[in-house]
Amino acid sequence: MTRIAATIDLDGPGVQHGFLKVPHSTHDSAYGWIPVPITVAANGDGPAVLLIAGNHGDEYEGQIALMKLVRSLDPSRLRGRLIVLSAANYPAVMAGRRVSPIDDGNLNRCFPGNANGTPTEMIAHYIESVLLARCQYCLDLHSGGSSLEYVAHAHARRPEDAKRRAATEALITAFGAPYGGLVRPLQGEPRTLSAAAERQNVVYLNAELGGGGTVSHELVAMAERGVRRALASIGLLPSDPATPPACGMRAFSVEGAANYVYCLEDGLFEPYARLEEDVAAGQPAGALHFPGTPWRPQQVVTFGATGMVLCRRFPGWARRGDCLFQLASPVR
């Protein structure tokens, strides 16, 4: 059973704003709690949807889009229940970091969580066992954070169930990012929110919008439009004439380890490829340079697969084990 208490009624009507009280006893606050902001809006019969941003604290477009959404909610226009966490890993959000400064917890690697664990583990447990358990849909808004930059897209892990796969593809199409597709997580990763949604039989969408530790006004607007289109497609919100329809999404898949390029030594990375560029297996991806031994020859890194550059490492410094590129394969 969760140790987190909500200051609002998760099953109540209308619009409610409040906090999830995550217990955290410290030297400075013996009986303290961490305030994770939550909004619930409900009216009538319809689907229940969980909207999440701030899963990683340094991914900003989704946070801003959901803050703008909760300020504009009109319950009379809803048909169903909307649960919004715009700062899911609140300590990470307030620090502007991927992980929590309190426990070094990466929320998106903590599911299913632990009711009696660290603050991040408790948040993960609450999201999976309390919030997702109430919902049929989940939209999880990300970007590349401080270390990566993404082509704007929406994706989800490939459901084995045909009915849920069709519903997932429909949600991705409705979101209307320039690219969209289904992926197979490396090693079948069970610790992510997408895995939690799968365990709860929830239709899930992950949006990746930009990155580099900054904010793009255009991508905030894309997130806002995408969320509203997705909610309209499942009947929770009416269609908004002011929201342009989705058009021209290009489908892709990410199938395995060969789609990733990793750094094998510490150095300054000079990328040879750009986002959205089509590349071929064996093609040079970039070169590593070594400031401590500037006379040492550069080390050229190559692509292991053919595809489109979906994301790239953003900082110039790269260390052994850092992801340099991720490729997507077009679906014809």
C-alpha cells in the first residue's frame, strides 16, 4: 500500500489542484514531505487519461505544455477524467536535472517502484499502482534533456496484443508529430513508465520533443496541439477548430542495438551527421578527438545500421558509454 497521500480526491468531480505528499524525513525536516503537484479534472462518463511531464527534470517542453493545459481546463467540456502530473519527479524538475538530487533516482528507471523505498521509488509506485490503475490511456511527454536532442516524434513500445497495438497506433497518429512509430526496448526494459503502462493494460504514448536542456516555443506548441488532438481522438475533449489537424506523419521503427552508436573512449565528439539525415551502415558517424594528447590521431566512429538520425548527443564532450546517435528505420 502506498505511503503517499493526495490532498485532493482523485475520484471527485470538477477541477481540483493539489499535491501528492511524498514522505521524506531529513535532518532539516523530521516529518516533512515532498509536494508533487497534481491536477484532476472530471465530468461525466468517458475515458480516464494520465498526462505526465517532468518524468525527467531537464525536459521542459512537456512541463510547460501541461502547465498551460491545467490553467485552461473547463470541466464542462470534458467527458471523462484527466489526471495531470506536470512535474512528476518534482525534486528533479526543481533542480533542472534528469535525476532527483535527493536520491539520484531516475523516475523512468524506477518502475514498478517501492511503496517503502526512496522518494523516487515511492513516486513510481504511486504512479503505477494508484494512477495508472485508474486510467485507460497515458501520454508521457519527454525531450532529449541535457544530453540528447531528438527529432520531434511520438512513439510507444510495440504491444503484443493486436487490439492495444491498434489503439496505440491511433493515438500516435492523432498526436500528429512529424514522425511516429513503435519500438522494441533494448533488453525488454521493465523499469520505464511504458512498461508500467503495459502491465496495467494502459494505452501509452511517449512524445520526444527537442532537447539540449533548453526550451523551444515551437515544440511547446506542438506538445499542446498534440495533447489536445490525442484527447479529442478518444472522446475526452471535443475537437477544437483552433487546433490544426494532424497531417503527414512519417512512420518509423527502432528494432535493435545496431540502431545505436556509442562512445568507446572519452573525448570531444565531432558529429558528421545531422538530425533527420539518412545514413548507411558502415558510414562514418563522427570522430573523437583527445585534448589531453592532441597529437593522437582522431578515432572515427561508424554507424552500425542504415536509417534516419532520430537523436544525437548534444554536448561536445562524450565519455565511454555515452549514446552518440540513435537511428530509426522508415516504415514504407
